[in-house]
Amino acid sequence: MTGNAYDLDETFHDEMYGADGAPRDHYRLLDDALQALPGSELALIQDRVRRSFAEEGISFTVYGDEEAQERIIPVDCIPRILTGEEWQQIEAGLTQRIDALNRFLGDVYGEARIIADGVIPADLVRGCPQYRIEMRGMTVPHDTWVAVCGTDIVRTTDGFMVLEDNLRVPSGVSYMLANRAAVKSNLRRLYRRHQVRDIGNYGEVLRDTLASLAPEESDDPCIVLLTPGVFNSAFYEHMFLAREIGASLVEGRDLLFDGGQVFMRTTRGLRKVDVIYRRIDDDFIDPLVFRPDSLLGVPGLMNACKRGNVTLANAPGTGVADDKSVYAYVPDMIRYYLGEEPVLPNVRTFLCRRPEDLEYTLDNLENLVVKRVGESGGYGMLVGPHAKPDEREAYARGIRDNPADFISQPVLPLSRAPCLIGEHLEPRHVDLRPFVLRGRSTRIVPGAFSRVALVKGSLVVNSSQGGGGKDLWVLES
Amino acid sequence: MLARSAQGLYWMSRYLERSEFIARLLELQTRALVDRPLAEIHFGWRRIYGSLGISPPAGDLEADHSDDYALADSYTLAGDLTFEPSNPNSMRSCFAAGRENARQMRHCISSGMWMNLNLAWLDIKNLDIQDIWAREPEAFYAGMVRTIKTFDGFAAATMYRDEGYQFLRLGAFIERIQLMTALVTTHCRVPEGAGDHEWTSLLRACQALDAFEGVHGMERKPERILALVIADPLLQGSLLGSLTSAGSCLDALGTEAGSPDTAAAARRLVGRMTARVVYDWTDSTDRLRLLDEIAREARDLHGLVTGAWFEYATGERQA
């Protein structure tokens, strides 16, 4: 590949090239291969990869866009590569983090020692919309509140850091697997030469994890995946995972509560359900306990859950631990529960509920990213440097009206990785979302949904906002 | 198996069977447009609309138009029956509904089945009648028939023989029973009556021409044609063949159902329908009435299958 000047900028860590423009050691093979291939050949590979997504129907739904019920997620064919050593750091950091977060959830719905000891303010926890008072006093199998976690990790020139934890219904793992399948078959020799760690057993690990959470020891517990239905943005993933783990893909109307148990309506009558891998928000799980207008959930489900007759994974109420304000306290949780320093640091976060942080945020809007604490998926966010003055002013009014609803963070110089744009390589900002599974033990398959902001200069990697995906190769060594 | 998944598979194959049926009739019809007389062309359109139980978009067809009118009409009618999104009986609407069921039930079917459907969908989803009309439309319809036949082949070759497979087949057979009875009834009732060519085209529509020639040679007597497509047990696609196959699906499913009594009633009904064809067809003095009764029973059969396995009252039974 010739004819393009890859734009290196020392403000950003480039995943492939060092500051001197030479490829990093673990990218050498890829660089050699890219140099040897004409751009037109690479474009053909890109086209094949993207076409395979369309042919497989690997899609997501963009809300509010009636035409986009089956939008194909954009994919870039150039893999991102991490060394075994880099992955070890990420793995250790994630294992530590999910341990602390599970302890935190058990604590705040139990004795609340962390609040009594003044580590985190009571009103921040109990005033959080995701705090579910209905979960107080509940116990969960193996103290696992969060069985599946998707943590967003970014890299800056200072190294890796955690951008956010997704502890409710994290999505994206199907794209991780789809990216791998598509890129692997189109870069066959290169893939083989790299000795990439396998991620193909994710479904098996997920099934083991869920089975270990069944209320009673059973060789073959009945596991179902509860989806809001075909119009949900992640329906493809729900269907995909149901197949991977051999579970029935159910909607609320397929389940019913009777005599303290939850049953699934099968062709042969009702069958008792042991574990529900729910991909539906807390609000909609049970209209008798949460939103009474929910048609997606199962009346009585929480009753069965409280009796310990069915396990919900993730447990309701886990959102209190991934709230954008509570996030700021995760390093303190790690120190408090584990007596360790965080392996992966947080991004510096200003809580607008604190007067000094509010003042700082309002004074520096043009340099900050401001997020609503209750939003996700890149919605409701202001990227200060990219916003127009009137947008910033309107946002500032919102912050002044309800400061506790906002946090701000510095605009992070997200690392960049080469992407194929047309027939040339150009750097684009990336993050990664590995998936942590926690049953009796914690297991992390060595891979991630590596998200990429395909629009030049954009820092927003969410697929709902124009982002796409890349395959992430974790090397054996 | 989750009842809704079974229902999804059942409807998927019903829609695809219907889509293939329409494609098959349209292939014959577009071939006829090349060289057949106007009366025969009108016969063909009436037979298609009659089989589907619907009317043409502009009302009854006029048989006294000139060639130009007939071709213009045919363009409109083919568009209505092939791609019209507001027509739930258009070939693409049925294919889309089958494919949508498959999309929602992808975890219950093999990847080969899905890919076969999805690739065809990507090809046809944005087409319009003008895209196929100018160049060999019959090849397009033949391609659709092949796609759905390939889907059936993938299903036969790759699906685990569990309940899901039985519901998938059962849906196709019940749809075929309904379409076959409607096609033959309409064929025999078209006022101007069917000529030799129309009878041959009925054999083609039932995918029975080769079998007929193998058994009876070239002498295409209506009586023999009807005997083959209705009551010949050796023809897989005959009405009797479809009833027998539906019966074997119900045998495989047994009475272990959400509503066992309804499941047993479904099996008995198929038995009665089969007996009517086996024992009553040959000597019947009013065959159209017999077909009407079988058509009504086919609708009842659908209701019993739904009530036995998909939408039974809860509390009846726990697995």
C-alpha cells in the first residue's frame, strides 16, 4: 500500500506506529502485509468483510429510525492488536474491578458498610435512579450480582483507563465474535502467523457461568434469554447468544409466574425456568414491582427471584454501580473492599452535584465532555470542543437546573488505530469493550468488541452514533 | 421447545410455501404471455387470484381487450402479485414474512437455511416489476422457486429431527393442502372452462408434469390429471401426499402437547381428511364440494395445531 501519508499526531497514542513512524514490534507483521498489498486489494477485502455482515444479517436497530430496523454495523477490516502483556494488565484490572463492584452491590443492598464508613455518600447511592430499594436484603448465588459485564477501556498517552462499566445489559459481544469470524477468514495467513488467542469458546463460558448461578445444583438447568423483542437495538445479539448457549430466546409473554416459580410456555406444556439471562432493563422486568405499564416483563418474576427460585442475571439494581456518578468512586471501592490499588485507573471525573465541580464544569465547558448520569449509548452527551456556542449554552442551562444529573470529564485523547478509508490507511479513535463473566469464578475471553469512531476526528465510538467495529487480536505472547 | 419458536417455524414455512406457489404460477403465466391466446392468459390470471382467494386490484378482469391491453394488464397484475408491498399475498410479501420469521428464529434453524433466505432477500428487497419485466421474468420466478426449494433441501439436510423440524414441515404441508384445494377448485370453476393447455399448465403448477408423463404418457385426460394431483399417494405434492405427510408430522409430535386433547383431535382430523381422498374421491359425484369440505377442514386443522401446541390455555399441563 503506497501513496498515502498516515497522519501521526503525538497528542494521541497510535496503536500501530511509534512516535518515530516505525511500526511497534507486535504490529510489524501486519505492517509488512499492508505495505505489500495495493490499496485496491485491501478495499476488496474490506468489501468482502462488510458484505459478509450484510449476508449474515449482523444488524442493530437505531431507535427513532423506522428505516433502520436492520442496520448493518460498519466494520473495519484492519485488526487492532494487543500484546499478551497488555492483555494481562487489562485482565487483572477487570478481575479486580468486577470483584469490587459485586462486593459493593452486596454491601449497598445489605449492611451498607461502605456508606456507614463514609467512603461514598449515602444520597449518591440511594438517590440514584438505578438504586432498587426492592433489592434490599436480597442474596444472590455466589454473591454474583453482575454475571456479565462489558467494561469500556480507552488508552491515552498515559496508558489504559476505564471509561465506564456496563453492568446492566451490556451488548456488543456478538459483534466481537462476528468481527473475528469475518476478519479471520479474509486475512487467513496473517491471522495464523500472529498466534492470536481464541475467543470462540465465549458461548460455552457464558453457559457455564449462567448454569453455575442456578438456584439448585443441576446438570442441566433451564436457562432462557429474556429479550424485549425484535425491535430492540440488540435483537441480533440476543438471538445469536441464545443459539451460542443453547437457551430458548423468550419474551415476557412466553413466561409466567405460578406458585412461586417461573415457567416457560413450551409446546409440551409449562417448563420450570432456573436462570434468566435478561437483556431487558430493570424497569420492565416485572410490572408488579417496577413500571406497571411494562408489557415486556413477567408479573411475579421478582417474587420468584426473591424466593430464590429463579436467578436473574444480571440481578436487578446493578445499575447503581455503573451510574456515571458512582463510577467516580470505583477506585475507592477497590481500596475499601480489596485493600489494593486499582490496576486500571478511572478517568478523572467531576461530579456536578459538588459545587466546586459544578463551577469548574461550567467554566470549562469547551474543554470537557459532559454526560447525563442516566444516559448511555452516547445519547445526551456534550463534547465541548466540538459543540457550537449555543449548544454549550443550552447544555449549561440544563446543568444549572439539575446539577446532580451531570458529570464531566476531560476530553480524552483516545488512542488511534489505522482504519481503511477508501483505499488508504487513516488513523481513527478507538476503545475496547471486553466482556467479563462472573459465576463461581471470573473468566474473561481474550478479546473485546473494539469500537472505532469512523468519522474523521470524532471521539464518539458508539454504533448508534456512527461508530463501527474492528477485530481485536490478543497475541499469545 | 418454546411454543412461540415452534409457531415461528410453522409460519415461516407456511409463508415460504405460499411464496413458492405464487412464484410457480407466475412463472407459468409469464411464459404464457409470450405466445398463448388472450383467453388463456385471462384464464391464468383468474386462476392465480382465485387460488389466493383475492381479487385483482382493479376489479374483475375483462377478457375482450386487445393484445396491448392484455399485456398492460398483465404488467400491472404481475406487479401486484410479485412485489406490491400493500398486497399481503404478493410473492415478496410472503417471502418477507417467511424471512422475518426466520430472522426471529435464527437460533432454531441452521445457518445454511438462514443464509439461503437472506441472500435471496438482499437480491429482491429493492426490486420492482420493471426491473424484471423487460428481461425474461419467468427466469426470475424460476429462480425464486429454486431458492425456496434449496431452503427445503437445507432444512432436510441440516435440521435436527426434533419438534422444530416437524412444525416446520407441518406448516408447509398445511399450506400446501390449502393452496392445492384452492388451485384445483378455481381451475375447475373458471367459467370459460379449461382447455388442453390449461390442464397441462395445472400439471406444471402442481409440479406433476414429469410424473404424469412417466405414468400416462402424452394423453392428458382431465380425469387422469385430477386423479394424479389429488389422490395419487406416490406423488409427494399431491393432495393425498400432503395429507399423508402432515399426518406423519402429527404422529411424530404425538399427543405430548400443551393441550393433549386438541393434539389428538388434530390427528383424527387429518385421518378423516385422508380417508375422504382415499375412499371418496374416485366415486364422488360432486368433487368440487368434496374439495370445499377438505379446504374447510384444512382451516380447522390449522386451528387445532395452534390450540394444541402454540396457544393452549395455561394451567392445563406442566412439562
